Amino acid sequence: MNITLLRHFVAAAEELHFPRAAIKINIPLAMMNSSIAKLEAEVGQPLFTRTSEGTRLTKVGAALLVDARAEVAAAPPPVKKPANTGGKAKASKGKGRAPAVKGEPKPYKNRQGR
């Protein structure tokens, strides 16, 4: 099982509220939902019971939570991505010629006279 999916599952199981769990581990809610769906497909059984009263773990989910906590604790911490310090690269304006050759005639082309 993917350790990232297990981390998402443990957060959701501890909160029993998907939006709060997503905020807690700093991921989008859609990613949280897809991670849980992938894990449920891998296990082959639903892990949560979602009702109008709230979200609860199923028996399979409770059993998986014990193993998932142990695997997450034993795994190395996730690697942090470096902060993006630069800005976006700007495209040069023109007809696709590199800035180093702007102003020079295209090779094999006669220069237009004035």
C-alpha cells in the first residue's frame, strides 16, 4: 500500500471529517477523497460509513487504522518540496526566434532592401 494513501487515511480517520482532515495535512479536499477511494478500491471494502449524522469508520476501516498508524510511524517523514523562489519564465515576443539572434537575418535568406 502507498504510504501517502495511508497518511491521508489516518488523518481522515482521526478527524472523521474529510474537509478538516484535508486542511490538517494541507492537501485539497478532492485529493483526500480520491486517496480514500483508491485505498477502498485496493482493500476491496468501504472504510468509512458516510451518513447525514456524520462519518464513521467501518470494522474494516478500524482494523486498517491500527496497521496504518504503525506503518506511518515506521515510515520516514515526507520530503518537503523547496519553496518556489523564482517567478515565471516569460516568453519572448516575436516570431519564435531566440533573443540572442534577434536583429540578425535568418540564415539562407536574402535581406530585404529598403
